[in-house]
Amino acid sequence: MPEVITIPPRDRILDAASDLFYREGIRAVGVDTIIAQSGVAKATLYRHFPSKDDLVAAYIARVDERLQARTKTFMETQVPDPKDRPLALFDGLANLIRDSRYRGCALINAIGETADSSHAIHQAAHQSKERLKLYIEGLLFEAGHEHPRKTAEKFMILLDGALVTALREGKPDAALAAKEMASTLLAQTK
């Protein structure tokens, strides 16, 4: 008889919330919907996440962790030459956008739903974007580009713009157009 794997309640809650928050929006999803989808009791949800904001913070942390891991794995397994890695970011982005479940950048969506820049959720999503920018700066440095910090800031504008444009247009062309602009930017900074 096959072994039955039981998913801990905290993980079931976070799995359900992550799916719902990404598909429907953070503010549109109520706690009761998360409870119903996760199959836990209300008391169980509140034992693990005392408030919806705590649950959203865990969701943002999960998005951040997965974004960082997916980006690093893509670079390490698909792009062996460090000189190719900065522009390969846009290839990875195009792959992400091609996914039929794509509904925009979860971090940008969270920032948009919490317009108050001092709100903890807004800050957590912003910090995740800052960590990505630092990673990009490192890629640019390793590839030998001048001014990696300034260039990383410009890459973030291109990446975020491509994410939003792809959502608006429903196709990955924006990532490829952003790659072309990034290539031009890199050629100008050498």
C-alpha cells in the first residue's frame, strides 16, 4: 500500500492562500474562502496566522523565496557563462510569462493592493524586489559590466515594465522587447 503523505495544516493554509491571492488578489480573498479551500478549521488558521496580514506576509515571503531560488537555478543550470546571465534574465522572464497561469508579478500585485508604502505588506514586497536588484547587480558585476548598481536599477525598470506589459497584453513579447533594450543599454555602458 502506498504511503499517504499528509500536508501539515500550516502548509495547506499557505498553499491555498498563495493560490487564491495570486489568482484573485489579496484584498478580494477572505479568510473564510482560504479556510474552505485549505480544509482547516478557523481556529487552526488563526493559530498559525493570527491575522490576514500575517498570512499575506507569509505569502510574500514564499513568493520571494521561490523567486530567488527559481532565478538562481535558471542561471546556474541554463546559462553557464556569467557574461550571458544578465540578458538571460529576460529569457527566464519570457518563460514565466508564457505560463498559462500567469497573472502578473505577485510582488507588484501586492504593492498595488497596498498603496500605503509604510504598510508591512508593501514593504515586504518592496524588499523582495530590492533583493532581486542586488542579485542582478551581482550578475552584472560578474559579467564585467561597468556601473553594475546603476545598470541593475535600469534592469529592474525593464523587468517590472515587461511584467506589467505582458499582463496587459497577454503575451511574452514584452520580455523580449525589454531584452533588446537591455542589450542596447549594456552596449552603451561598456
